[in-house]
Amino acid sequence: MINEEIDFTNAEMLRKIAEEKLKEKQKESTGSDYETDVKKLVHELQVHQIELEMQNEELRQAYETTEAALKKYTMLFDLAPVGYFTLDPEGAICELNFTGADILRERRFSLIDSNFKLFVAESSRPVFNNFFRLVFSSNSKESCEVLLGYNNNPLCMVYMEGVVAEDEKKCLLSVIDISKFRLQSKE
């Protein structure tokens, strides 16, 4: 058969052609050649099997390393006592941890794609807008204190620090509720 007539996606056809070619090769070779070829093939298969076992072990170790890193990431990010947010240049929440959701008093996944600026109290918006502009324009860490709240319902006073991740052009924002500290300092 000519290569143009062979459908390489048809497994049955390929198998039939391969078996025909093998029969032709076996007819051409003598008995001792055949035995030598079989021994070589068995040897090659055994070597290949050991290679695959070694690769499988390496993959298993890489999987375990990845699982450990994921667990560490989850502990550091999701369960941190500080609110972590990733904001795009317009202020939309791309990612956040559980503490961040608690600070905003909303469910975590309902906050994805919400604009963080909507949770900044009207009185603190100029401070936040200036902070947010500086974070993106200065490419250095900036900080501020703002009152969070919406619909004239104050949530809490927070201290935040932000920096832009160079490779993603997103703001990495940490938010700490300082309301209790404010109350203690007034007493």
C-alpha cells in the first residue's frame, strides 16, 4: 500500500498493515536472525519498561511536591488573618481570601469581579482613589487608611497596603481591620 492510501487515524487498518509487514519481515529473516531480533526486542522492551517506571516515580514525586505547595499556598493565602485581594487596574476583585470576604461581610465567591471601590465608604473614596492611582503609577508599595462601607452602612476602618505585580499588572492588596485599635486608642 502507498502511504497516501493509508488512513493513519484508523487503528484497525494500521494494525492490519503492521501485521502484514511483520509477516514479510519474518519470511525474509532466517531462524537465528529471528531469535536474535526477538532477544533484542525483549531487551529493548525491558529497558523501556524500566525507563517508564523511573519516569513514573519522578512524576509521583513531582505530584507530591505540588500537593505540598498547594497546601502551603492554601494555608498562607486562604487562611491568613489578613485580608488579601488581587485587583485589576479598574478595581475589580480578581481573587480574595476568606478573611477579605469576612471584612467585606460577603460570601467569597460572590465578590469575584465586584469592584472593590464600591465597598469603600463615600467619605474615604478620595483617599482610596489617590492610593489606588499611586499604586499603579509609582510601581512601589503604597499604604492608606480608609473606612469600608456601602449604602451608608459603615463596616470597619482598615489599613491597607498595595503593590503592583509587574508580570500581571494587578494590584496585590492586603487589608487589616483596625477598628478595634481605633477604639482602644480613644479610650
